[in-house]
Amino acid sequence: YEANANPGGWLRYGIPEYRLPNRILDKEVESVTELGVNIFYNKKLGDNLSYKELKTNYDSVILTIGSQRGTLIGCEGDDAENIFSGIDFLRNMEVTGQKYDFKGKTVAVVGGGNTAMDCCRTSIRCGAEKVYIIYRRTEKEMPANPIEIHESKIEGVEYLFLTNPIKVNKDKDGKLSSMTCQKMELGEPDASGRRRPVPVEGSDFNIELDYALAAIGQKTEVNFLEDINKYATDEKLEVTKWGDISADKNTLQTGIKSIFAAGDGVTGPATIIEAIAQAKVASTSCHQFLTGHEIKRESKDFISRRDNFKELSSADFVGRYQKQIREEMPVMEAKNRMNFDEVELGYANERIAKHESERCLECGCTEFFTCDLKKYSTQYQADQKQYEGDFQARDIDFSHPFIEIDNNKCILCARCVRICKEVVGANALGLVNRGFNTYVAPSMGGSLTETKCESCGLCISTCPTGAITENVSFKPGPVKLEKVNTICKFCSVGCEVEYHYKGNFIWKITGKEGQINKDGNICRYPKFGYNIMNDSKRITQPMLRVDDNFESISWQKAFDIIVDEIGGADPDENGFFAGARLSNEEMYLIQKIARVGAKTNNVTSFHYLGQGKGYSTNSLANVPFEQIKKASKIYLFGAEVNKDNAVVGFMINNAREVEKVPVESITVHQDSSVSHKVDKEMVIKSYFHFVKAVNYYLVKKELQNSLFIKDRCDGFKDYKKSLLKENYDKLVKESGVCCKECLEEFAENYNKELNAILVFSEKEISANTSLELFNFAMITGKLGKTASGLIALKEKNNSQGLIDMGISSKNGVGNIDLKDKKYKKQLEKLWNIKELPETSKTCMKENLKEGKIKNFFIFGEDPIGCAIDKSSVQKWFADAEFVLVQDYFMTETAKIANLVLPAVFPLETSGSFTNTQKNIQVFEKQMNSTIEKENTDQLLNILSKFTQQKDDFRKEIFELLNHSTNKEEYLFNYTESENLNKIFKYGCDSTIKYFDDFFEKSFAPKK
């Protein structure tokens, strides 16, 4: 219920439009009414609105009536005509829509607050020839905003400081003619802290005036008291000795239990923000009353402030912050201000506005909403000043590009020290000094960059306060963020992560306790690799090459071009490439487009190109991650788990630290990243020859687990026959092991170890080495047993999906040979096609080298940008007639394409990834994308040009996967030679390259 004709209260009726335009107010009010709030106008309590009506229709009432009755000057003769209270003067113009005519007149405004500023500046706009501000103190003591004082002087207002009106002089008609004033001087401070003005004897003087405006105070109008108390039952609404509404200072409940009050009507004249704060308290109390709860004020948040420790001065910021002058707000020239148009014109452009906002000193703690210290201190109503005394003031350590340490916020819980030692194994942090001088830092108080810190960010995640936080490249602050969950898009472990965002900007990523990372730990890739999602260079529309430039085209045109190019070439001149970062659903649709649409089996991934079949089966019968801690010994065989698949590295190190499980490393790196986290290290030259020599030794010595091989395995006899034809001494020599005895000791120890787990990484070893490791696990009878056998770590989040979804020129969905007649018939029936295309006699790598592929359809890979030998890969595209690339950014491959399609991030779509242990994890769309069509929508649009089939493709996937069943018998595979011939880095994924380049650059010395 609003007494006036329009909403806004004092913001509308007391602040002139040249300072606060009504259109802005109207927009704010609209945002409230859109929520369902009804406003009844021209309803004044105690006048045409009775409490009786309110009591009948509502269960509770909140009074927010303000203090809108002005006061006069308070001296003899102030009842003269042409003397107004300042607030009546301002309000009347807004109510009537008519401006006062002060042309040629002299006006005095008595007072020094913001209302006085509004009165004097408005008087200028009403045509006054001369306007005075009469104030009894100096300018230094004026409560008005300094900017308002400055602007009033520019507009021509004259100031009479240390001047006090003592009498108003009237003419014969009772009108104001002049004002007698007295000079003042400043004495001792009064209760407000300002020096009290004292009259100067014999200093009286007169000022001739036409109008005077009193801006020295406001009163609360409570002429509705009688009406309320008349209809109240056994309760009474009262006022204070100052004439304001009496209400409980904590709950703002009045003497009538169902009535609450807030704002200036309770406090007397104050700021708008104080009124808003009280309204929140009153509405909370009202809610408690209506819901039958105890009415009590919400606990006041515990806030740790620097000035609780000492008074801050400019000197405290010298050397820590760059001094940046405020951007001056452009304003209307004084000569053009004889109107009520807004004076402030706004900054010229967004760059200036951003530059001004960057002046913020970042005082607010980024962990304001998550800090445990704040949470418990608020819960128990702790008072920071209760135990005042000495304190430590330490400089914030910004030396690490991703981690900042602020020991001023540290509570010395040592969780960061423990997680760094017991989980990560870096042991980079410690407690320096003892007693009151203790603080968290690397030993000797150095920088994290000088330690074995892995930049995983687990110290950030475990810190209960804001002592260790992310050192971000953007402006940090205490922002309440929204959260969504998804699966990590980097490595193959399959961690669940939580994105924290505001608007469309990602602020940070944290780990979430998930199916795989049950403790919620994540590595540096997701922790610090989210900047790619905030990159403004992202592709958002289909782009067609026209000469040397790209032009935006419609989706329909893009799909038509793709279909035309597929149909315009011989089937086997088309090549389809799916990246290991794509979802299972995207991969499935790509191979279906190839086989149904283009009628070719030329479908593969650059990620596994030319690597052989060894990687396709190494995830079979792996040790589940949760069994790592049950091992009796762990072997890292070509597994740099500090850098790659680091969360598994955390599990291994935790087992070593807590469960005392010994860890041994076999590596080809003299400076292996895991050297400091293992109990024994063996440096060799060839993984392939080492494991093959070990297999030879075990078989030759008849140390194999014959019972396991007989019951569970197939092909051992042929494998043994071929293996024993090898030259053992040559194998040992080519392995690069220091001595034959060391290799044989390893073989026997592993064989005898009851629960031995061997962990290897596809990034480090070849496909044939992977096969020989599988043979090794079968020979020793450890494959598939509890806490015993192999753990294969694939390179990308959905490397396994490539195998399962038929991204192969030889195998289909479920990794089944396309020559399998039963499977072939199932595909033809499911896809409603006459015949599947024949498989090529040559592999895709050979086809590329020989220039047989003319049309490239590349989804989620950057072969040129990720190539080890870039010139060789570029030759594959030299005679290309058409290249399509779907990606997030203009990668090096996208730059040579004819057509580029934008890709959406996993967070912006739904699908599934299969991790390295063959766990299928489903993720749902969590955020809207700026891209109109999601990846699967794009693929379905292309596929629809070749088939009218409308079946659910997800249903097709499950039906085909059910055809593939893991056989109980494991198969021995003999390998003749090493095939370590990696063609690409980064899993051929531009997002990995993006982060690795960013990470490396962050540690580069600053020029």
C-alpha cells in the first residue's frame, strides 16, 4: 500500500531526476512486481486506509512509512511566507509535476547534508539568480557527498560556512525579506565527533532573500497511531521520545505482535541502504511470526576485518597495489544544466568502465560463502575483538601462478601439509617455525615453485578458510556462485567435477565425490583448465572458406555442403575421424554416417592411428581403482602418474603413505617425475624388450601359473613356442636394464607377490608392450584377481569409447570384427541397409600416406596442431579436396579446412564417457550454449540426409553392445617387435594442448 500515486518513496519524491531518473526506479519496481507483488497506490494509512481493513485481510503488517515530514529553520520568524522545508520543496515538484519559478530570485538553503545539496542544485534549475548554502560548520564537517558539493559549486551555488541563521525578517505582508545570521567558530567536538560551532560575539549580519529552504532534519509522521490502536486487541503501537515508531531493535516487532516496522520511520532519517537492511530484518521476523516460529534475529555473520586488528592507512597498500586514479565520470557542462536531465553521462565505452572496475582492491575474501571458520564463528557468535592482542601480518605469496598463500587467514590446521604428503606425495608444504610465529610454507619459507609441487590444487580444496586459494587471472571477489556437476573431459580416470559459475562465466572447478574419485580429489587439468570455456575466441557458427577467409553460413547450408561432398566422391575417398574426447553417442553417429551415409569403413581416430590392436583389449579384467589400497605391492611400469592420470597417482601414494604399500617404478626416464614417491626405481631403455625378457624368463624357468592358464587362458602353447625362439640375452640387452640379475629378480618377486598390481600408461608404452603386459599378467596368474593384475591408464577421457563405439576401419560397435557374419547381419538389419561396405585391405595410415583420402571429416581432433612431425601430417592434406573440422576454436587443422562446425562442451550437452576401466558414466546438459545446435544434433541432421530411420540411436548402441560379451578365456598374443611409433601428442586433442601450453607459459620467467 503506497500513499503516493507512484512507487519509490523518498527515492522518487526526494531525489531529483537529474541525479536518479524515474525510468531507473520504474525498472527496479518492475522487477519486484514481476515476482507477483501487487502495489495499491494513493492509499494513506490513517486517512483513506484503516488498520481495520488491513487486520481483516492480512495476518501481519510491515510499516515502512519513512520520515517524510520536514522541519523548519528553528529560529524566530521561520513561519514567514516563502520559507519551506527542503523535503516539501522537493516532493511538491514530483507530486504536481510543476517546477518552482525562481527566476531572478535569491534563495538560501539552510543545512549541509545531501538534501541541502538537492535543494540548492534544484533551485538553480528553477531559475534562481543566486543560491546560498548556509552551514554553521566548515566544509570539512559537511555530511553531504563531496561530489555533490563539488557539482553544486560548478553550478554556481555560493557557500556561507560558519554561519548560523538566528532570525527571519518579514515584510509588511508577512513574507520573507531577509535573514539575520551570526558568524560561528568551531569549539570542542560534540557527540557526533564534529567540532561544535560556537557563536562569535558581534558578528551578526543580514542577507536579503526571496526564498529560504530548511534542510536540517526530517520527522516521522505518525497520525495513524490512533487508528491502529483503536482496532488493536490488548496491544498498542507506540512512538519513541523522538517521535519514531517504537520497535524491538533486534526483530523490529512493534508493541502489536503482528505489526513490524522498518526504515526511517523507526530510525529517523538515515540512508537508503540502512532502510533496505532493516526491511530484510523485518520481513524475516514477519515470516517467523506467520510460520509460528520463535521471532529472533538471524545470527550476524562473523566477518574478519583487517581494521579489527589495526587502523588501516594508505601506507599499508604501498608496494602491494598499483595506484590507479579514478576514472572521472563525464558530466553535462554546467551551462547546459538548466533542466532536469541526468547530469552524469556515463563512461564513453566499455573499456573505460572495465578499467574503473579494476581499481577494486579485492578486499573481499573469495571464500566468503565457503569458509568453515566463518561458518562456525557465526554459529557460535564469536567476536573477533573479544580477545584482542598481538597478531602476525604476513605478505600474501603470489609466486606460484596457480596457488596463492595468505597466512593471515591460516588457522594452522595443517590439512594442506597432510594432503600434500599423504595423498599427493609432493611434500611441498610444511609448518615453518614454532609457536606464535608458525606459518604454512615450503621449507625455509621459500616458494612453491622451488619445490616438487605438482600444481594439483588439492591444498586449495582442503583449506577450510581462504588461506590457500586459486591465483586467478581475472578479478576475484566474494561472489555467490551456482554449481553444476559433470565428468572431467581430460584424462581417462573419469572423475566427477563441479563447475562454479555466474552468468556464463566459469569461476572455478572443484572435485565432487563421484563413482571413481570417491574422495572428491581431482588433478590440475580440470582444476585450472577451465579458462578454455571462458575464451571469447570460440567458434559459434558454421564457417565456410571463401578464398582465404571464413564466412558465417546457415546450418542448413553447412549440412547440404557436407552431404554433397560425401556423395561427390568415391566411398573410400571419404575418411571420418573421431576424437577421443567425444561422447559415446557422438562417436556412434560418426561411424554410422560413414558406414550408412558414405558407405565406407574408413573411420578411425588420429589418437590411435597406426598403433596396432594392443590398446583395444588392455582394459579387460583390470584391477578396480578402489582395490589399489589392498595391494601388497604396486609397480609403476611406464606410468608418470604425477603428470598424467594424476588422481590414480594420488590413490597409489595414499596407499604407500597410509597403508605402507611399497611402490616400485620401472621407467625409461632418468628424471622420472615419480622418483621421489617410490621405494625402488629401475631405469631401463625399452619397456617392450624388458617385459618380453621377463616373460621369456618365467616361461623358460617353468614359473608360469599353469593352473590359471589352463582354466582361464587360450593360446599359451603357440605363444610359448614363438617366445622361446627369441634370443633372451638380446632381449635383456635391448631392454637396457642394468643387469640380467635385476630383471630376473623383478620377474620372480612379481610372480611371488600375493597382491601385485602393475600400473601402466598408454602415453608411455606401445600397443605391443601393452599386449606383452597382458601376457605377463596371465603367465603369473594375476589377471582379473582381487587387488592383483593390471591397471591400464588410457590417455583421454573417452579413449575406451573409440574402441567400444566402432571407431575403427576393421571393427564395429563392441570391438567386434566387421567380418563376423552374424554381427554383420545384425548391423544391416538394425540400420535397415542392404549391405555393409567391405573392409579395406589397407589400414587408414597407409591410405593417408598414399593420398587415397580426398575428403576429411574430422570431429574433435587437431592432427596438424598436435603432430609430432607436423610436415609429414600436413602432406596427408596436400591433395585434399574437402576438409571438414568440428571444434571449439580455430585450431591449426581448422585453419586449413573448407568448412568448420562449432562444437559444444560436455557441460552444454548430454551423453556418456567410458573411462579406462570400462565404466560408462552418463552426464546431463547443465548449461545453455551460445551454439544453436549441439554436436549430436549436428550429426543427426547429417545422418538424416542418408536414412529415413527414426529409431533411438541410444537404443541401437545398447543393442549392439549386448551382442559383445567378454569371453571367460583370455587370449595370449605373441608380438614380434616393438611398435612405438606415436604420431601425435596431447591425445590429438586441442584442449589438452591448450592447457599444456597455458601451464608451461604460466611458469615461464616473466620478461
